[in-house]
Amino acid sequence: MGRWWRYKWITFHPSLTAAAERIFSELLTRCDNYDTIILQWDAVPVLDAGGLNAFLRFTEALTEQQLLVITDIPFQPLKTLARARVKPISGKLNFYASLPEALAALQNN
């Protein structure tokens, strides 16, 4: 019942600013063999324009078979995503309030 998932779960600790381009590039190469990539942003205090741009390019670079899940987004990064009108994309990009909520949702699909 349900689908078997191969997860890549990563907790981000740095601010997603100018260094985000390097972080997302490295992440893209490391997540090549995973269907689902879970990024836990609980320790990301800032998402600036450079970080947002890197994040958007990262989401576009994922294959059609890959799902990106973002959890535990603090207020400032959440506000930046909202201002940029970043929304969930069915089968490609999902947002959850917590990691347990995301894992439960993934197991139910």
C-alpha cells in the first residue's frame, strides 16, 4: 500500500544568501538518484534575492520524476517565498509545516 520512496533528507544550517548558488549546485549533484528530496529549513534565518533565485533554478533543474519537499520554514524565508509568489507545484514542489507532517503525507501517497 503506497509507494516506496527513496529520500534524501537535508537540514540546512546556513543562510540562503549569495552562497546559496554553490549549495544548491552541490545539492543537485548529490540528489541525482533520489525520487524525493526533503529540505528542512528550520535553521535558515534569511532567504534573500540571491538565495531565492538559486532555489528557483534548483527546482527547475530537478527531473520530472523528482519531488522537492520543504519543511519547517521560518518566518523571513516564508515571507520571501510568499512575496515571490512561490506556490506548491503538484508532483514537483510541496511545503509542509514540519518534517513529521511531510513524512506522513509522503507515506500516504
